[in-house]
Amino acid sequence: MPRYILKLLKEKPGYFMEQIRFYPKNVVWELTLRCNMNCAHCGSTAGHARGEELNHEEALDLCRQLGEMGCELLTLLGGEPFIREDWDDLALCLNEYGTKVNAITNGYLMDQALVDRIKKAKLSNVAISLDGLKETHEKIRRKPGCYQRVLDGLSLLRQNRVSSAVVTTICKDNLKELDELYGIILRQQAEIWQIQIGVPRGRLCEHSDYIIQPEELPELEQFILRVKQDGRLRLDIADNIGYFGQNEEVFRSSPTARLPFWTGCYAGIQAMGIDANGDIKGCLSMPSLPEFIEGNVRKQSLKEIWEKPGGFSYNRDFKADLLEGDCKGCEYGHICRGGCKSTAYCFTGSFFNNPYCFHRIERKGKER
């Protein structure tokens, strides 16, 4: 990071937060927790509906509230979002407010009829999850034949000129396959590849041997650097990867980045997650536990929940003295704020101590 930025942060720690308008700019909505798969790494333990999920009218009303609050990008998620029958009605409603809508799917339901609905619903992008080569992907997804369904789905989207992406959760089984997987994604002509690391949440708590360890991050870092330098594909690294390593500006530079370095978790600042039953969280990746739920749209308006005094306090009321562990005293602490809050909590039980940090790993390597 440029030295003048560090100097500014030391002189005025809250500078960046003061420049940001708090509104739900980017929202991820779990349309339903129902799913046609039983993936070993599923953070939400999807399969059956989440209690009493929002009905059609409630969901449409929520779309209107999101539009009125200025939501710019909404991602439809599940479970499997395309299982919910009215997903396209909701997407079109959001489009009326100028909200871009995309979706992340496991790809198993993808056929020409679904692609036709996707085009009519004006989805800006459809991402399909791909978690490794055939054997690895089907081992994680626990659904024979699902690997070919992903490739066929990407081909269908391409043939119908629908913008497509691939989402991959990095784990021990696919870490060594990333270079080969990159070649496959290039051949499928997906426009974006988003990668994220698996964290101990949901079913992955039962499969902790899948989770990569902090000491494996340099291998992942070098892979990211190779793809970024190759430049043939837009690689988006999720918020739970990175933080002020030696290649920070290369990693964070993207068409959507405000600044070429990590500027902290935006949960409850410009990001929001919605559970299928109407519970509101700062980020959908956060566990659906009482301490993370800010309210429910059946009981309050979305605006009331968002503007509630004391809400989303882990980010809105952050002070550097909250940092713990190796994050405490870090020169980037004022802006990083402990990296991805969900990842930090899932690994350490604290929002403010994140062991999956490139800067931390590099510093410890130098000390050794």
C-alpha cells in the first residue's frame, strides 16, 4: 500500500469509513434453502426449506424495499435458487428499480427452457459452481454426473449469449488442480472466475480435512498471481482471500474495485445478506445465529432494520483496539479491520482475529 495511505490512516483512522455512504448496495439473497444436492462443503447445510420461507407477495414486497433503498446489485442464491418457482418474477421486479440481478447455481437444472427464462428475466450474469476436476467435483458435490452438467450448462449459456461465470471453493482436494481447472474454464469461455476458501461452517465443520491451512496460502497466492499476470480471464478473489501481501495491488485491481487494495469488510455498510425466511444479516456468509441476525422483514421494514441504532456494530462501530491475536497492532489494522468477518469468526470465534491473512503469513515467514 502507498505510504501516504498508511500515513493518512494513522493520522485519521476512520477516514475511509467517513467517505462511504451506508446503504445496501450489494445484496445476496438466499431465495430458498431447498437444494437438489448435498454438498460436503455447504456452509448453509442446504437441502430442505429454511422454516417458513417468504411467500411470493412477501418476496415481491422485499424487492420493492430493496429497490427503494438503492440496491445496485443483487445475487440470487440458495440452496439452489432456480428451485424456487417465482425467481424470475422477483428478478424482473428488481430490474424495474434499476437493480442488476445475477444468480449462482449448481448448474444441475440448466437446460434450454431454463436459459430462456434467464434471458426473459434479464439476469446480468449466471455463475455455476465448479469445485475441481470431474472426480473431485463429484466427490464434493456427491451427485454422479454433475460435473458434465456444469460444462453443458456453461456451453448453453455461451450459445445463448448469456454472460457466465464460474465459482470455486478452494479446498485441499482441488488446490493442486487449479492450473488445470483454469484451462477448462478458459475453454468454456466463462467471463469471470470467482474463487473463495472454504471455512468451517455448515457441513464443512464435519469435513475439516477439506479445509486448507494458513501455511498453504502462499501456494494459492502464487496461482492467483499467475492467472492475474496471464490476463486471459477476469479472476475475482472473494473477500476471504488476501489482505496486504506483497501482491496486494495486483490482486485487488479489478473493473469493480474502488481502490487497488483491501478496504475492509463491507457487511452492514454496503453489503447485506437475506435468509430465505426474511432474516437480515450483514453478509449471507455469516452463520444464521441470533447474534448475527439484525431483524426480520416480517416484523420490521428493511429500512428500519438497516438504520437501527447499534446495528451491524462489528463494522459500523469498529475501533482498532477491538483487534485480537496477530491482528492486534498490525499496521493495516485500521483499514483491514480483521479481514472477512465471517471467516475470522468461523476460525477463531472472534470478528477481529483472522489467521487467513497473506500479510500475517509473509511476516511470520520472514521472522522464521
